[in-house]
Amino acid sequence: MVELNKILLNYLDQDQNKIVFADENGSYDLKTFKEKINFYIGKIQHFKKLNSLKKNSNIGVGILLDRNIDYFSIIFATWLTNCFFLPLSKESKKNNINYQLKLSNVAILFENRKKSVVIKKNIFFKKKIFLLNKNNNIAYIIFTSGSTGNKKGVMISRLNVEYYYESIKKITNKISFKSILMTTELNFDMCIGDLVFSLIKKSKIILTSSASNLISLFNLMKIHKPEEIYAVPTTWKKIINFSDKFDNSSFKNVKLVTSGGEALTKSIVKNLIKLFPNAKILNLYGPTEFTVNVSYFYINKKDFLKYEIMPLGKKLKNVYITIKEEKKNYGELLLAGNHKMLGYLDNIKTPDIYHNGKKFYATGDIVFLDKKKDINFVGRKSDYIKVSGYRVNLSSLETIIKKYLKLEICLISKFDKIHMFIFNKKDKKILKHLDKILKKYFERYEVPSSISFLNKMPINSNGKLDKVKLAEIIKK
């Protein structure tokens, strides 16, 4: 197993004049990138010295910056100083950021002040509080949706990252690409997936100005001609829908198209094949708790039409899977292996179960094995859904709204979007109050795309709210 520091140093051992990073502001050679990394290493070590912390102590580093080279320089600096990082989004609500800073107990926070990057001590940092009894191997913490209304902090170890690197290296050993276009939010675990791709291939990182800025995406593609793109199906749909409005000649340079975070449908694949005629298409699957991905499926361009939803495929090298069967080859997907997280913050219990005498992580995903022994996705066991690649728990969002709105409401998912029903007469005061709740407590991707008022709740034969009838109301 190659240690994380050696993986990073191997990436940095290239031609000093090679362009390794590009964003809306320009391109940067390896020499510039290394200078920035060393600058931030110095800042982190100086902070440790000032606060009487050991040079090799595994403290946390919060990153609340614009999408640019500094963000990734700090990630490298964090790992090279044996620290862990907490990626934060500037689009997140202040109370959510503070919640994450407090729970993760990061010591340092990097943030923008005007046009510069400043380092400051996290006001919530407590020197004598440790996240784990042995906390010297955390690599990063990412917060994902929880069932209680609060997000769960997932702790991923350096060893998890090393095993994931080894797993992905094996399945991409026959593909070479020199540059990667990063489209995802930086506080989403697909960012780690992109970074690992880059480390394996020693490729240039091309970063869009935002996860939703298609103009930036197409402009960067035209200038830098990336050879690999990793995106969620929602983003692929947008690229497909707007591709005829932009110059897409650079699409021919792409060698690998990677999808993950949501179900990949036949219609999307059909369009991806047209847009990227020279690219292989890879579908990846995995929960945040298992270090980005646990399975892979290379799509065969000749027989993909037989699938409505692309299979999740075969397991990665360092993962063990089984299915808790409800009927033959059909049931909940259970996971074990070296990709598994250290645990959740705040002593939140992990969804582990014992099956056939062995301990597994219960994904909540219902799957089946086909004749080729590929894993195929059926649906979620609970009411977790994916919106733009983010995992969202509708029950937790309902709990927050009901707490402050004091009305009966229901959230459902359709067409990859969240829709809200309020069981009351239409009232502008209610909408005004709701708007304040959404702005204060909800992330951008959690905000309902439609809000409907109904005088009565539709009830099914079991006396329960009929969500099927609600779904029928929603039109594209």
C-alpha cells in the first residue's frame, strides 16, 4: 500500500514547467503550485508552533475559499503536514458552517478576505478534545444529510484514501488522460474522486468557476480541452441540453466520461455517446461513508440499450459486498472492507448490521444481481433521495419546516427534484414565512423546486397520506 504522502510527492515530482492547474483566472505550472503548497505548509506549521502543538499532530483545517488553485494547494499542504481538512462551501448558510466547524473541531480556518487568503483560529476549537481515541489518521471530514435534521460528519482516514487510490488505479490502468475537468461542488465527495484520478494519472486539474456555471464549463473545455470529466447525471443533462449553444468541438478530445452520485439512465448515455464519440463511459457508485465509490461499470456502447438504468457493476478491489436478500438475488446492498469510514462525528451510530455472522454497513439501497453478476440499482430502502448528486433526507427537511411553519406539509421527489405540498388554503403570509425558513436553514439543493397548496390531504385505503396521488399532480 502506497502512503498518502508518497502519492502526493509522486504527483509533485514532474517537470516544473508543466501546467498542472487551470481555472477562470489562468493557468499555473508545477513550480507555482509547489510554491503555494509550501507557503500553506509554513502557515499550518507556524500555527502549530504558536499553539504548542506537536509538528506532526493531526489537527483539522477548514477551507472556506473561492474555487481556485489555493483551495487545492491547502488540501495538499494539509495532507503533507499530517492534518485533515474540512471542505466548506461559501454558498452554505452561516449556521451550517458554524455547526460543521464546531463539531469537527478543526483548529484552523482558511477563508477569503477581499482578494487574499487569510488564516485564523477556529473560535470553536478545543485543544484537548479529540474526535477519536487515536485521531492521527483522519484525512478529511465531509458532512452529509442526516435523519435528525442535522448533517452527519463522515470521518475518512488516510488509509481509506490510500485503499481507494489503489482500487481506482486498478480499474483505470488501461486508460490514459492528461487533464481533468472538475465540475462538482468542492464539499462533495466526488471532488475527492477527481483528485484521486489526477494523482493517479499526474494530470492537470481544470476547475470551473462554480458547479452550476455552464458558460465557465464550456469556455474552459474550449481552452484546455480536458480528457476526462466526472459529473453527476443532473450536470450531464445540462451539458447535453446546452451543448448545441456552445462550441463542442473539444468534446472529441475526451477519453473518459465518468458519472456518479445518481442513477445513470439510458437516455443520458445515448446522448453522451453522441457528444463524446472517442470516450469510454464509466459509471461509479458508492456512499460517502465508503470513500467515494465501491463499484464500477464500463458501459458497452453496443448493448447499453437493454438497460433503463445503468448497472452499478462490479465491486472495487478493496471492498466486500453481499445482498441481504428479500427474494432471490434481490435485497439491500451491504458493504464491508477497507474503504469504510472511521465513523460519524458526535458518536452517531453507524448503520451496521450483522449478516451471516459478519458485520456490514447497510447502504439502504435495494439492488439485484443480473446474469453477469453485475449489481443493479432498484431504489432506496428509506426516503433518502439524491438531488444533484447530494444525498437528502426528506423526513429531516419536513421536520425543520413543520417545526417553524406549524402546518401539515409533505415533501416528495419527482423528476430528480424536491416538490412541496402545503395542506392549507393559499396564503401569501405562509409563503413569506416559508421563504425565511428556507433561506435560514436549507442548502441551495434542498430548496423545493415547486410549492403547491391543497385544501385536503389525499388519503389512501390504509388511511395514510397518498403520496402517489401527490406525485400525479406534479407535471414537468
